[in-house]
Amino acid sequence: MKTVRKALSLLDLFSKSNPEFGLTALAQKAGLDKATTLRMLQAMKMHGFIEQDAKSRQYRLGAGLLRLARLREATVPVVDIIQPVLRRLAEKTGETAHAALLAGEALAAVAVANSSRSSRVNVEPGLQLPLHATASGIAFLAFAPPKVLDEALGRKFQRFTDMTATDPAEVRKLVEAAHINGVGTVDRGFEPDVVDIAAPLFDGLGHAQGALTVVTPISRMSLNVRHEHSALLIQAALDCARRMGTNPPVHFWSLNSEAFG
Amino acid sequence: MKTVRKALSLLDLFSKSNPEFGLTALAQKAGLDKATTLRMLQAMKMHGFIEQDAKSRQYRLGAGLLRLARLREATVPVVDIIQPVLRRLAEKTGETAHAALLAGEALAAVAVANSSRSSRVNVEPGLQLPLHATASGIAFLAFAPPKVLDEALGRKFQRFTDMTATDPAEVRKLVEAAHINGVGTVDRGFEPDVVDIAAPLFDGLGHAQGALTVVTPISRMSLNVRHEHSALLIQAALDCARRMGTNPPVHFWSLNSEAFG
DNA sequence: AAACTATGGTGATTATAATGAACCAAGAGC
DNA sequence: GCTCTTGGTTCATTATAATCACCATAGTTT
């Protein structure tokens, strides 16, 4: 369904910094013909995925998305479950914590609890987290079905900082380490001066469906902090799993007791 | 873009009472071929709009919707816009006011402004408001797409008080009255001793996406109060529409001037 | 004010992608 | 062990979406 994929990929072009587009701009950014783009937008407009400013004729995401998101949340209330866990995580670590779930080829931040410190890492809700460059992604891949991992490793990796792991072998190493530790760590791979540590969130079959992450400014990071955050993350991930009735793989449970003494 | 429309209309088949489908069931309900349906689902799965239970192979709405909804909320902050309107409504009426948006098969309260009086109706944020038993629901249905109304009237209506309207014909009457008046009224249909009056909130297509409601203890309710609240609600609803850039149906505007003199 | 430019939007031809009946494989129920 | 149903696949046929030149309009520049 090439057409559907193209249409949906139009939606991915919207971001917080680029919340509205004119037809021409959107078509160009998508690499599609103007007419094609227009027709797709019209189709999505009919379903409320896109709406158009009556005056400026600019296109933006539509209110229909809210409805579907609330519906999804009504049937699978993950965010409600995760939010309090996240808040406690942010309190205990003093750093910003976020939760991300798989959405297409990347993770998407769906809940954030900001650090109370004045100097902190800010995470925008809705942020796309590439699998290879973030701890969230690594933790997710470490417990994702092998097929997903292989597919991910087959894609080409964008470089975000000079410390981004762009070599598949390198990424695989990070993933393997994360599988053993239960947490993934990425040092300044996505944003400069930020270290991520993340634990996976599981679905009913014991596969990762997302990740819980603590983001720390490099200035506050140390070996001690890292161990402490790791232990807290594993507890938090187990907590989420218990509340959602999902099943982490057996070996993940054992990490809790021996946790980084 | 027939293909895109068909694909998106698949998403509209999900509801709170029908949150998951097998391939065959979904294809049948959509009136599409299995193969076609499958390909569309796969395309949407790639973008996180749909996810599939790994064990049961059932399809449900995906986490990618959460991301886009968050993004939309970041660009058009509906709740932020509604809150001050609600605040003023509560001040002017002296009663608790709340806003609710469609979430599954009921409305969900997303913002509340409590009355300052000591004797007041309390509304918990997140409260589920059934469509047939609350003014919010009636006002919503009065301006919802006909398909939504018919579907709602097809469901069984739970009784909450001895004044709850549980007969579809009775509910339809309330809805029709609400369509004419611009506001829905429910007298002790959900909680005893409480009268709700509500005006619809519109989306970009001129359909209701929720409602603005004032809840009044029966002891303070009178014909005068009712007219006054109705007029204030219509003004508030129009105010919200203007601030959000959404489009109430033309005839709704006219209610403002003649408002319950 | 006239000419210019960039924008959103349209229409008919052509190339492409969607379709659907028949077909498989696998699990559930008897 | 057989059957029935379900998810998923295949490939010739057919309907559909991409394309490109074009139009209308609003804002700018000269």
C-alpha cells in the first residue's frame, strides 16, 4: 500500500518546530508532487487527521487524532499507568524521565516527567527517538523480537552527534550489553552533553514495546549515578509491567535483586 | 485518494466496545476484501497507527496515535484554550463548569473549574460521562455526525437515577431539542439532585468533539438560572471555537444574538 | 498601477498501484 | 485425525493515483 504509506508519512513531517505547512512546502519536504500531496491532504482532512486554517490555508494536524488517541488510551491505558511511575522516577533521580513507545520505525515519547532542577534536560512530548542513537532505542531493541532487531540493524543510521553509533556492529554491541544489564546506555549519541539510561517496557509476550528513560546532563553523570539510575529504572520497569499485567522475560526479574550493588 | 480514505476509515471502526478485531472480522465490517484490508493494516502498522497483538494476531489502534495527538496538542493546545473560558464560566454562573471530549463511547472530562461556593457539585477530571445520561452527552450528540448518533442510540442505556432517560426515543427527543436550542439539558439523569446544561465544542469539520458543561445543584436551579446558564454556555462555546479556529455550524452562531432574552 | 512572482488549486493523460478469487498453512474444536 | 476457521499470500486483471502543464489569486516590486 504505497499510497497509504506516503499519505501517512506526510503526517510524520509535522513537528513541534514545524507545526504548519503550506501545500507547496509540504509537497517539497515530502518529495511528492503538489497535486498528489493536495489530494492526500484532502483525504486526511475528511477524516480529521489534518485540518486547514481557513484564512492562511496552512495545513496542520487535525482534531480527529485526539479522538483516536483517547480511544486507544481508553482500551490500553498505558500512559495513565506509566505517569506516576515516571514522576517517582524523576523525583528519586532528580532528572527528567520519559516513557516512549514504538511508533513505526522509531520510539515516540508519550509521557514526560521533568526534573525539578533548574538545569535539566527537556524532552518534548511527541519527540521521535531513533532506535540506534538513544538509550530508549537500545533498551527497546535489546528485548525486542529478533526480527525487529535485524530489521532495525538493516536500516541506515543517521548521525546526530560525533558520538552517535552509526556502525551496525557498534549498535549491536550496545544492544547486547543492554540485554545483559537490563538497561541501555547511550552517551551523548543523540544530543550533545546528555547521557541516557533506559529500561524496556514489555508487552504481553515479554517483548519490548517501548522504554522508560532517565536523561542526565553529562555534568552530573558519574559511575555512581549511573548505577543508581540503572537500579531505579529496572525497578520502575518491573513496576510498570506489574501494573499493566505484562510479562518481562524471566531473566529480567533477577536483575532487580542483584541490582548494581 | 480512494485508497487513503478506505484505509483511514478502517480506524473509525474501532470503538470502546470493539477495541480489537481479527483480520477477517475487520474486513467484513469494512466491506473490503481480506487481502486489501491486510495490506492497509500493514501500512498503518508501519506508521504506528495500528498495532497487532503478537499472540492473538488481533489488530488494535497503535501507539503512534498518541504521539501525533501530543504533537497536535502542542500546536493547538485545546485544553489550555478551554481552561480560562471554563474559569470565567464558573465565575459568572457561580457553579462548577467542566469540559469533556469524546473518548471511546463516552465523553471524558478533561478540564474542570470548580464553583467557589461551599455547596457545589464536584467533578473529578477524567470522569466518564455517558452520552445518554448527561447534558454533555446530549449536546455532543446533537451536533455529532448522524452516524455517531445512530450508533449511540443503538446501544443499551444504563440507568443511573430514576430520572435517567433509557428509552432511545426519549434520548432522541432530548438530542433534537438540544440541536434546536444549541444547549443540552439533563435533569437529574446522572446524579441525583444535579441539573446539567451543556453546549457543544466543535472540531474543524463542524462536528461536535466534546462539550462545555455547567452543573448546578437542583436547589439552586430555576427557569431564570437555566436561561442564563444557557446563554453563557453558548457564548463560551463560540468563544472556544473562535480561539481554536474551529467552525461551528452556521445555525449555531445565530443562537448567540437571540440568546434567551 | 502594472508587471512579476509565488501560492493554492485543477484536469486529462499515462504509468502505476490496488484489487480479489483462488490458494496455503496453522491452530482450535470436535 | 479430520474439519472448520483464521491469518496470510499470489498473480493476472483492472481501477487508480501520479504527473505536468495550466489557471486564479494575492502579495510584492518596480
